[in-house]
Amino acid sequence: MLKDYVKKVYTPQEEQRNLEMERQQAFFDEAGLENTDAKKLRASIMSSAETIAAKTEQIENVRIRKSRKTDWDEYVDAPRRWGRALHHSEIIARLRRLIPGLHVQPAMQANRLSLYIWDRNEKFEAKTGGTVFLAWMEKGWSPEYEIDIVNDVKVAIGQKRGWRTVLQRMICRRDMTTFVPTSVVTEEQALAEFGYPTNGPTSSNYREALYKFRNTSPERAKLQHEIMQSAQKYMR
């Protein structure tokens, strides 16, 4: 008789929720995360539907990486890329020691935060001075390195941003007219506050990005930007 009390018909909303839970569980299984770790992450990770809607550009980046087998394997190796995980409260506390005027507010996307600073020299339409967007970050626990999230058939459905990527956005900034560096955090400051990158080879992409920024002149950076813009127009 117990089977008579088992719910067999679900509303469309319940079916969607069950599907999302199955997809999340598939991700945790692939990542090798279980029990308390999975419960901790479940609260902060975006659903696949939200990710697809909000991260189309990132998904395209994932697909580009997938064409490079070695790089793709690196980005989907979730257990390795979690490295030294940090909660958003700890990340923000450390960033504020480096950027006293840092402003944090909820992002347009669920379970994410947007980071801003006030720049009195920045031009905004008919005035000078205003908030400048720096980067977005995950709310809750963040891996050290960015993770590509795929479904059970290895199709990209989004990304989990690593806190090293947030640091990279703070460091690798340029004026989009002169292409002169406009870092709000230096490599030395990031190293002193957050420590050395962990997990050896897994940190290679982060180190490579900083090396490229450090050793690229404004003239070279402008040329590379123009080439990229031309290539994107051609692809359209």
C-alpha cells in the first residue's frame, strides 16, 4: 500500500527542479566531491539554466579551449583546480586590505558579486568621476582556479570562477585608449596577501597571463587588440 502514497505526477516546475538537482549531482560526481563538500558547494553553484542564460560568452571560450585537448583536460579537472578554496568573505576582506575603497554589491547573476571602485578621474558622459567595474566573483566558496562545468555528455554549460581569475582582472588592466597598465593591485601585493599559486602545473595559465601582461608594451597590447577586433569582425 505504500506505493499508493508515492507521488507519481510532478508539475513542470517540480520536474525542472528535479532535473537541475540531477545535473548538479552529476557535476559533483564528476568532480569527485561528495558529502559535506558537495553540500557546501551546492549552495553557491549556479544552476545549469542560469549559467546558460548568463554565460554565453564564457561557454564559447570553453568550446574554443575544448579544441585544444591538453587545455580542455586541464580546465575540467575540478578536484585539482579547486586548489586552495576561499569563501567570498575572506576574499573580500583580503582585497579590501589592498583596495580600501572597494565596493561590493550583488551581481545581476544569481549567487555572484560585482566589485567596483570609485575613480574621480574616470569620464562618464557629461561628468567626471564615478564607479568603475573591476570584476565579478562567486558568492560562497570559490576554487583557486577557474573550472569549466560540463554535463554528462561533456557539453559546456558554464564556468565556476576561481579567485585567482579575480586577482588577474585586478592586475591585468589597461587603459583602452593608450593601453598603458592601470592595475589596481600589483603582482607583489597579490603575492603578499594571497600567497603563491598552489598545485604547480595547474597554476600555469594564471602565471602565463601575468607574465604576458608584465612583458607586453602598450604599443604591442594595442596592436594585439586591433588584430583581435578585426578577427572578430571577420568571423561575423
